[in-house]
Amino acid sequence: MSKLLVIADDLTGSLDTGIQFAKCGISTKVEIGTAPSNFGSDVIVLDTESRHMAPKDAYYKVFALVKSLKGHIDYIYKKTDSTLRGNIGAEFKAILDNFNSPIFFIPAYPEQGRITKNGIQYVNGTPIAESIFAKDPLNPVKKSFIPDIIREQTDIKTFVVTKDKYESILNDNLEAGIYIFDGKTRRDLDRIGKLLKEKNLLKYTAGSAGFAQTLTKLIEFKTKLIPFKIPLKAQPLIIICGSINEKSLKQIEYTKKQGEVLDKVLSPEEIFKKKRFFLKASDLKNYEIIVIRTVEKPSDIKMYEEYARANSIKIEDLPLIVAKRLGEITQRLLIRTGKNILVVFGGDTFSSIVNRLHIKCLIPLLEIDKGVVLSTVKDKSLFFITKAGGFGDEDVIEKILELVNREKFKSIYEVLECL
């Protein structure tokens, strides 16, 4: 029996939440797409890959998985995107229909500039519907008031809990529904968690990796750790960037100014296999970092759209076609170079890569930067450093390079129940 089940809708989100527990010495594994095969870990993060599904399909997938795991789990945490993309309402309903209990939703992630005030979600001071996430090609966020976002998919009851109501609302007789807590600081999240524990209300909670960090201090877990060394073959460091988020693109531009970087921007012809993609042997020897990406700036996506129209390809199919192609390119690179580590920017891109490599379970090992995670594949000497498009500091690639060039990793631990 496992202590905590985390239900996430994409892979980078699964890892940036799972690492909150793993870095505290809590045995954690990320299962991809299906129910876990065993319950040896204290924390199981289940990546349902449901963010881009139709709401009805996402509902049935989460409903069936949660139903199948009843009796095997003490606590459930519904991990949501910190910018509220995906099928949040449908997946909340799937859990409520299994348990008919209040779910306490704490969506803030202060360390990433995501805060909640009067039920409105902000990113770096801007309501999400006015931010760059309103232009997400697959899941644009059109509203900022969280109850409105939930009501787009379901009629379940929602309750906004402002900071002055934290204590009073938990003293009332609670109806089944979603209780959305405001939060601006780490102290706010810890205060909410403490109150929920005092009231014995931690069984069903939800939020981003932000509140998951709070949960690590509130639930009693077993820990069994030993230090170990990872031999990484990371020269050159290869970065696969499928993200078109401005933050990821700026991180690449920053790194290009610091050293020897080969920046390979794929053309539509290379993506759609009309032209062969190939790295020369000299490229692999002469550069410290090789970046393979699809765009230099967000507006370059128009180039792909024009190509799609000219070749009778549906515009809405573009993101998944691009992700699939990046998965193919990555598989060939790993075979050709013999490398055992890869950096990936973008959740859809990483999902395509693990599908191509038939990976079903990942073990998070280390958080390099907020939302930037080193993980490994169970039973294989293969490692990934991943992040969602909007995460990480400007110099995140330098931090990654510093890590992989170390001889020994003193802060990484092997989790005995998983490996």
C-alpha cells in the first residue's frame, strides 16, 4: 500500500511534483499512462497524459484509474498546472464522483510567480487570461477566475476561500465541492496545510508542485536512502526544445552568448520528413552544447502553419506532429551518440520521447532549479533533465551544465523501494 497518489495530466508536471517528495528522501516513482504495477513506493505519481484529451475522455480516464486504486492509497493529490491549463474541471469531477468529499485546492506556486487572489490566478502579477498562457497552442487559458475555469467543464460546486476565511470555513459543515484557497507566499501555503492537518482534512487536496512541497512536511513517510554516483556521458550536452514559450527561448539565447553552442533550428521540411535531419560528427566534437529546436521566436510558428496549409495538414494537428517528430530525432540521436543523458524542454516533447523509447516509469532524483528535474529510467542507465516551457531561471542551462560536469553527485540518493 502506498501513502500518497498524485494524479497529474502531463509528464513534466508529474516530475516537478514528484521531485518535491524525492528530494526529501521519500520513495517516489512516476508511472506513465497506466495504473501502477506495484505499490512499493510511498508516493506514486500517475501521469494520465490527459491534458490534451477531450474533457469527457479525461473524466473517464481519471475516474477509472482512481476507482481501481481505492483501498491502495491513503491520500490523493490532484496535481494541476500552475497556469490552470488542461481538463481541471472534468478531472476534479472524476475524483468527486468516486469519493463525494470536499477537495481543497491550493493552486498558488509563489516561487514561480503564480499566486491566487480572490479566486483569480496571476502569473507574475498578470491575470492568466491576459498572460502568454492565453496563447497556448493546445490549451489556451481564456479566463482568470478559477471557478469560471472549472465551470467550463462541470457544474460541481466551488467555494473561494480568501486569506481572512482560512480558519472559519474549515470550522463549518463542509459540502462536497472544490474549495479554492487564495495564496501569495510560501507562508500562506504552509498555513493552509497546517490547518487542513489539524482538521484531519488532508485526504483529498489539489494544486501545483507548490502545495506538494507543503505536503512533504505534513504526511508521515518512510525514508530509505543511500548516496550513489552517476556516470554521465554528456559531452556535448544535447538539448531538445519543443517549447515555444518565450522563457525557454530566452534561456537558449542567453546560453548562446556564454559559450560554444550549436543552435539547430529545424525547418518545416525537416519536421515533416521532406528533408533529412542530420548532425555531423564534427558537430558532436566541436560544441559544448547542441540545441535542437523548432522555433527561434514564438511568431515562427506561423512558418509551420503556412507549410501545413500548403500541404493540406490540419493546423490543430501541428503540435502533436512536431512532438512526434522530435521523439523520432531523439531516439536516433541516443542510438548514434551512445549518450545516457538528455535535456528536454516541454512536456509534450518529453512525452513523445518516452513513448518512442517505450518508457513506462521514471524515478525523480534531483531538483536542479525550480521545476527543473533530473530523473532516471527504472532498470536502465538513462537519465533526463526536464522542465516545462515556462520554468527555470535565465541561466538554467549553465546550472544544468555545471551539474552534469561534476565528478560526483553528493546530493542525489537512490530510493531503495524503486530501483
